[in-house]
Amino acid sequence: MGIDVGKFLKAPEYDIRITTYRDIFQVEALEQDRFGEEYKKLSAAVMMGKSDMEKMGFKAGDRVRLTNNNGSIVVEVRATRRDEPGGIAFMVNSPWSNLLVSSDAGDNGIPEFKNIIARISLTKEEITPLEKLMGL
């Protein structure tokens, strides 16, 4: 009986730059039910260009871990409609993306929502529950 060495290997990590944006459909889902599946589906995701996804070995619907000095979350990865420049990803402004935003507001007093640096890796873990992000 052999040892499954794969379970001891850490998934490769890649650097990614995340920009957040607002989405009218996600806002509507928030108004309907903050803890509902539709809000989670629209919020707990990172959008990437197909070429980056291919390079990193991700398929649409895979779960990925995003980590930086501010926190770590698990979300679903999805492909953008057009191929984006390499190393750039997008997330809807939500409790999931907010966990990665630095509390240091810098000289202008505004947190950095458009230039979030993180590491991304494939995971089998479940999507981070909203209740955990809210400390409930």
C-alpha cells in the first residue's frame, strides 16, 4: 500500500493583483438576502482572464484560496468575458474582497480597493462562509 504523497504537497501559489468593482446584480441580491445563495454566488468569486487561469491550472468553478497580509479567503474562480492582461483579477466589492483590503488608508485616508496584492492557489476547501467573515 503506497503513500499518497499528493496530499502532503502544497498547491502552487501565484501572485495576483485584484481590483474590486461594483455590480448592480450583486447589490440587488444583497438587498434581497445578505445570507442567501444568490448573494454568495455573486460575491464569493474572483474573475480572471482565461490565459491566466490556464497558466495557473484553474478551471471555471474551481475553488481558490486568496491570501495576503490582511487575511485569507476561499472563493470560486471564474473566467472573464475577455482576456485580461496577465496577473490581474477582479472581485465584486463584498465582505470577501474586503477581507483582503489593508486597514492602512495611507496619506489620502482611503483604503486601497483597486490594487490588492495577494497570492492565489487551488484548494478543495469550501468557500469561506459569510458568517465567518462577519465574526458571527
